[in-house]
Amino acid sequence: MTADLSQRIVGFDLWHLELPVVSRRDHGIGSVAGTVEVVVLRLTAEDGTQGYGEAACWSVFTGSPEASLAALDRYICPLALHRPLVEAAGMMEAAARVVAHCTEAKAALETALLDLVGRVAGLPVWALLGGCAQAEIPLSVSLADPDFGADLALLDRLRADGVGIVKLKAGVAGHRFDLERLERLRRDHADIAIRVDYNQGLGPAEAAACLRDVATFRPDFIEQPVAASQFALMRRLREAIDVPLLADESVFGPEDMLRAIAEGICDGVSVKVMKAGGLRRAQSVAQMAAAAGLSAYGGDMFETGLGHLAGAQMIAATPAIGLGCEFYQARYYLAEDILAQPFPIREGRVVVPPGPGLGIAVDTDRLARFSRRTLTREAA
Ligand code: MG
């Protein structure tokens, strides 16, 4: 049977989810404890095939779940209703213009469109994005618990699972605490790769001295030490240390990447579907970085396995992302994920699923169970 991509989208559903997490996590820009919130979008085509996408928001970083829900319900999803699946790229172009910012909401739309088209066509999302360049992606897990003893216990579990990369979240509880943790990690886990992420936590007066100390531990890279808007300071810090400096909050989409390259603020970039506003724009960020001789890392927000699947499918088709990914929350941070099968991680690597669309189904019972608010819109 030939895939019918001329069929139209006839309805959409939205869930604002609140999902329990297993511990507190402190980052330079804010803390997370108790629950995380995401918005899930489901598009339905004429033949009943459905595609899912996630908007994973963090109010201090990208935006709020309330804004994503409103952007999808009022502005973005109505653009997709009644339109045939062949016009997915046109829908994304319209979504970019109908509401400013709201990159997570736009990411949810493109994820759901690609999942839907892939399921109708019988192709995985990575095939729609150019083919599979990496079927397995090295996994990094972030250490951010204010109780370092709890993180050490997590690290024992990670080692048993074959995880070989950790990212230490720094710049929250003082420079001494950061150095003590690095000393302990280097002493007891000499063979593990370490990255350090400040999430903008350092001020301009202290940043250079802190980074010089941290650089003596030879992390793979140091990520976003200062405020997102501080491009000139990022450039000076990059010149002050001989460890690669990564930009995260400073670079959302291709437009920011262009400026980051022009101003020489970083040696690499954390690429996120949620920041870029979709999978194809995330690919563009990585490809621009590669063209400028910079490295790229597969970052994420506080996502469920659904958000991770979008990122994994994108990275599979993007060889420019060579520093692995951090899609750990579904396995190691959420009390319960929303996928019908566990997000696939084997021996410290994310295994990109080979099936149609995103490759794994969403458990609708869990959507209902964790929903704060559900909206169902049928096509008129
Ligand atoms: Mg980061």
C-alpha cells in the first residue's frame, strides 16, 4: 500500500503534564524538585494515524508550560488543521511567523508532524531527516543533587549500567564545593569522562578564576559559565582557558549560532530541539557549528522519553553532533515515564529505535494520570 500523505490533519489533543521526579536538582539558573511539567501534543490524520510531540519547558530557561499550551492551542495547531501531511514544512514556516519565541511549542509541532508522517509512510523519523549516521549515541548523565552523597550512589548505579560520561552541575553552592566534587570524581572514578556545566551561574568578577581552577581537572568541556547575553565575556573566558568552552543558553537557534560564530564565543554548542524550535533547525545549528570548526553536543531540557525520542532521532541523522547526548531523565530522573516501553539505553548508549515515526508509542493511560489539564480539538 502506498503511503497517503495527501490526507489531512483532522484534530489535535494537548496535555499539560506534571510528572513526579526522584530528587532535587540545583542548577545555576534555578532548582527543580518534586515535579517537572511538560506539554504533549497529539495530531490525528484522516485515517486515524496519530503523531506525538513534546514541549519540554523550564520557565527560567526557555519558557513556561502555560505559554507552550496556549501557543499550541491558540496559534500553532490551528495552522495544521485541514492541511495535508505533505505540507508539513509549510506548517512549520507558518508556525515560526504566527507567534514569537515559544520554541518548545514549535518543537512539539514538528515532532508530532514527523512522527505522524513517519507512521503513515512506514519510515523512522531519522529516515525523513536524511538517514542514520549514528544508531547509538553515548549517554551523559548530569550530577546536580545538593546532597553529593546521593549523586555518588547514583554514580555507582550509572557505572553498573555502563554509563561512561557525567556532567557536573556547578556554580550553585560555591566554588569550594565544585572543586571538592571534582577531586572526588577524579580520585574515585579516574576512567569516567567529566564535563562541567554552570548554567550561567558565575558572575563576571569571579568567572575567569573559577574556570582556571576547574580547567586543571581537564574536563571534556566547560558549559555556559555566565549569563546567556554575555557574549563578549564568553569570548574572553574562552581565551583564558585551554579547555573547550561550550555555549548552551547563549545559543537557541541558527540565528544565535551565526552570531556566536561571528563573535567567537565558544568552541562548541549544546544543540537542543526545544531551544531551536524543531528538529530541522536543531540540525542546522549543528551543521553551522561544524562548518565553523566547532563541536556539538546533544543537550535536552527536563524531558520525558517522548522528548528524548525527538532528540535521538535528530542526532541519529546529524553526524555533526559528536559529543553524545544527555537523554537521561526518562530512565534516571522521572519517577515514571510516559512511553509504553522504556526509553532505549544499553551499556551507556542511547539506542535509536528503528521503527516507524519516533519508534515507540506513548502510554495514553499515563497521559491521563499525570494531566493537570487536557484539551481536545476536533477539526470543524
Ligand atoms: Mg547546559
